[in-house]
Amino acid sequence: MDRRVFKTVGLVAILRFPPYLACQPLAAIAKIFRPGHDGRHSIREPNLSSKTIEEPARQIPLYGEYEVAVLGGGPAGIAAAVAAARAARRTLLIERYGFLGGMGTAAGVTNFCGLHANVHGEMHRVVQGVASDLLARIDRLGGLNAPHLVLGKIFAQAYDTPAYKIAADDLLAAHKVDILFHALGAGVVMQDDRRINVLMVETKAGRQAVRAGIFIDCSGDGDLAAWAGAPFEVGDNNGSMLYPSMMFRLNGIDPERAGEAWRSIPALMEKAEAAGTHRFPRKAAIVRPQRHGIEWRVNFTQLAREDGTAVNGLEPDDLTRGEIDGRHQAIQAFEFLRTVPGFENSYIVDLPPQLGIRETRRVVGGYMLSGDDVLGCASFEDSIGVNGWPMEQHVAGNVIFKFPPIPESRGFNELPYRMLVPEGVDNLLMAGRCASMTHDGQSAARVSGACFAMGEAAGAAAALALSGNTIPRDIAPEKLQQALQHHGAFIGRDQSVPAGL
Ligand SMILES: Cc1cc2nc3c(=O)[nH]c(=O)nc-3n(C[C@H](O)[C@H](O)[C@H](O)COP(=O)(O)OP(=O)(O)OC[C@H]3O[C@@H](n4cnc5c(N)ncnc54)[C@H](O)[C@@H]3O)c2cc1C
């Protein structure tokens, strides 16, 4: 197993005032440090030939002290922050963008998967709790589509991005979650080997520190867990990961003429490739209508490096090229789609703020949810929620779906609390696509539904740990299960499957 452990030793040094400065007169210190053009301090006579730069020590303002700090405002982070605040814990959610939703808004996903399960041939919405509250708010804003069938086996549910953003703002405000937007988590300072003291964030006002009793990593990339020294795996542990995609949306489609074009588009793609008019980076394109039939989302692209492995969402140069190539692929896809009946007068109405990243770090916790767990509809005594989405493997040139047997099986697996509890760090939980799963398990439970469920459980677990004056690893799972059920969550076990959609 390729486990890499990062420690931010350098950041500990940052907070320390170099002792030799204590015996220098102020004028001498001023000679060594001066404010840079960005308000930071720079060394006056740097070693220009060095490949690394020594950052001078500086005092970092404390932004605030919280009981729970959540890094990342995607589905996992939204649910985690609400669940912690709902339990009366002073909670801060930190997000690098100026809006919530994670990949669901920032990467233009515009579609919830994993809210439903096909239970012996009948569809049920198995993710409830915080997700139900959010969905109701999106619906009240007129931004929620009715669920639609995917591959004849499972439901997904499209939404409008602005409605998601506004509904999430309202949801967090209703629960008195503090939000810090436009703040990029940048490192941690540890209290000791196993406890995080503060999370460092870069803001327009400079670097600031956030102190919390318990931190929840909902960054999708496991940034916080990695900085704190928790073990993690990356992608398939073989240099690749689920391939990213640049989503986009088209407007100006004639809904009558387009009809159920998602059924005919794959055959039209094959025909175009055979005729040599177009080449596509992947099969299995997903092109489906949004709430208003004139607007369709297009999940068509696949971003690879020159060696054919997936663009790595942890590498700035990869991300840069991925964004540019992604937009280029989007235009090529658009040129093809304009040949589809009903799409002739369409135009690109949205290219999202960022490339869609499906997988990077997966933090190693007390249990790693596997592909077998998904296909075998596994049960766990410490279940905190369920996943009804199949394995969805974005491999080179294709997308492969693997379902549990339907209708023979109940169509969902349970999610154990242990997948939210990292090894090695005591005041940290993680939820969402960076939770403890194997590469195969993550291909299923990374979608929004399971991320909401994991996030809600992590927030509730943090609150329980604080009230019991213990660490998240040591809380009683039964107490967590009771708290989640009390707030309407479905956790599997002997609970009856929620009725309706
Ligand atoms: C192209 C594509 C299509 C998809 N299609 C679907 C679909 O149809 N339905 C579905 O349900 N799922 C889909 N998914 C998967 C799903 O969107 C994600 O897996 C899900 O959003 C993960 O939720 P999360 O909360 O774990 O992380 P994310 O959604 O990734 O959210 C993480 C948040 O943390 C923030 N963040 C990250 N690092 C930092 C940092 N250092 N400092 C501050 N903030 C930070 C990010 O800005 C982001 O808001 C798709 C994904 C992709 C990429």
C-alpha cells in the first residue's frame, strides 16, 4: 500500500519568533525584514541560486476559536457544519470559493446521485436528514428537477446551481453556522503529534489561524488530514485515479425535437468516430436535460496527462493544463452536439469555475469501504448512513458502472462510522470523497448522496465527542446512530426504508 505521510514541520517554525532576533536592536530587525509588496515580510538579501525559499517567521492573527471547524463547503462540508451547529456547537465552515456546493456547483455537476436506492426493484430516497432540508430549500426556490432514471436502474435528480448556492447559504444561516468564504486552507500547526492546534488559511487579508477543538476535513482532497500527518492513499495507488471531467451546460435546445436524445447520442458518437468527423476522449457521454428542457448538462470530457494517466487534482501544473484542455474538449463536444437534432441552435451557457475532480487522496481510517462492500450491499454495526449508488469507474476512455444485483438485493450498502475516523490524528474527522475508502469503494460512495450522509455523521460525531469530553474515535456508535435517527437520517440497520422519493 502506497501510504504517504506529510507533516507541516515548516509551519510550526513559522509561528516561532527566531530566538536570535530577540537580542537584536529593532533597527537591525527592520534591516533584515521589510514588508513585501503584498504586505508580507520578505528577506532582504535572498540566496538567488537556491531552489527553495526560507520563509521568515511572522506572527499570524487568530481569526477565531471554534468548537468545530469544517474545511470545505461541498455536500459533506455543508452537512457536517449543519449537524455540528444543530447540536449547539460553535461551528465555522471554511471554503476557498465564495459559495457552497463543492463540485456540485464549482464544477458544474448540477445533478444529485446517490440520494436514492433501488430496493428490490422499487426506488426509495435513502439519504434523508440534512439532505432533505437542503432539497426542500432548493425546491422552494424552483431549482429542483423530478428524479430521473439512469441506466434503467437508479434515480438521480438534477438541480439549478444558483438555487443550490442560495439554499445552502440559507440552511447554514438557519443553523447559525459561521462561514469564512474566500479562505484557502494552507496548513496546520500541531499541538503535539496527534492533535491539531490551528488550521492556517490564506485570505485577502493575509494568513490567519483558526483554532478548534475538532476539525472535519471535507476538502474532498484530504488536505487537512494530510497536513496533520494522517495516512492516505492516492487514486489507484498506481499513478492514476478516476479521470476528471470539464462539465458544461447548453441552452437554446428545442426540447420537442431533442426528445430523449440521451438514448441516441452514444450511437451518433460511434457513427461520427467511424466517419472520422469527430474523436471523443471517452465513451459513455452523459447528456441530460435540466429542470427546463431548453437547458442540458453535458458530462462528456475526460482529462488525461500526456502519458495517458489521469490529470492529478493535487498538482498545480496538471490542474492548469486540465482546465485549458477541458475547455478545449468542451468546445469539440459542443461542435458535435450541434449536429444532434434539436441542438442546432444551442449555445454554451456555462463553463464552470473549475475542472471536475472525482478522486485524489483517500484518507486511511479505521475501515476502508471497498468495491465488494458496495456490490455485496454490506452491513456494519456502526453504520451511520447508506449508499445506493453503484460503482462508477471513470477509466481511460470509458465509464464502467457496476451495480449490486437488482432486484435480488436491497440495492444499498451501509457506511461504517470508522471510515470517518482517521488513523494517527485524534481531533480530526473526514467526510465525503476523501473519506476512508478503497479506490473501488470511492468510485461509488463519492457521489453527493453518500457525502451528505457522511458529513452529517461527522458533524454529529464531533458534537458528541465534545459533549462527552472525549475524542471522536472513542464515542459510542450507538449514541451517534440515535442522534442521526433523531434528526431523520436513514442509517440502515433495522430501520425501515424511507417511503417515497
Ligand atoms: C465531472 C463530475 C461529475 C460528477 N457527477 C456527479 C453527479 O452527477 N451526481 C453526484 O452526486 N455526484 C457527481 N460527482 C461527484 C460529486 O460531485 C463529488 O464527489 C462530491 O461533490 C464530493 O463532495 P465532497 O463534499 O466530498 O467534496 P467536494 O464537492 O469536492 O467539495 C470540497 C469543497 O472543499 C473546498 N476546498 C478544497 N480544498 C480546500 C482548501 N484547501 N481550502 C478551502 N476550501 C477547500 C472546495 O472548494 C469544495 O467546495 C461528479 C464529480 C465530477 C468531478
